[in-house]
Amino acid sequence: QGVRFQQLEVYESRYRFSERAHLNEMLKQKNLDAITFTSPSSVDAFMEFKEQALNSLPPIVCIGTTTEERASDFGLTNCLVPNEFTVDGMLTCMEEFFEQKG
């Protein structure tokens, strides 16, 4: 439409490959209360880094529906999504989940 604009990249998502071994050690211990994802790219990184099949996972808390959809694309089904799509909303969601669970 003839509109002039300038593109500005604010940030770039990158994998922290140095954390792969740490993530897999935590998954092997099966001592996690929850796994949190704050973006679809964090789901992508998790799935790229994990080394074994994910037979049983703790609750997965996604910051919003777009992130939940990405997790679902990978077959992750035990997802919780807060009403408010913020980190504070995620914390409230986890608190309510664990209070109900006992």
C-alpha cells in the first residue's frame, strides 16, 4: 500500500545447548513439581533437548493458549493455562493446582 516502514528486531530466541545435560538429569530424577513454558520457542527447545521418551511428566504450565497449542503439537497433554497470560498468572495457576491436589 506504499507505506514506508523500518523493521527493528528486538530479540532473538536461541537455545542454551549448555543446559541440555542438566535438563535431562532433572528429567531422569523425576522429582519435578511442574514444568513451565513461557513461549512456543521454549517448548521447541525442551523437545529438542530431551533425550528420552516422556512417559510421565509433572503438570505443564503454559503462559498462554499459543504456548499450550505448541505443547499439544508435541503430544504434551497435561497442560495448565492461567486466566491471566503472565508469569504471575502462571504462579497463581500452579498455587491453585497444588492446593486442589493437596
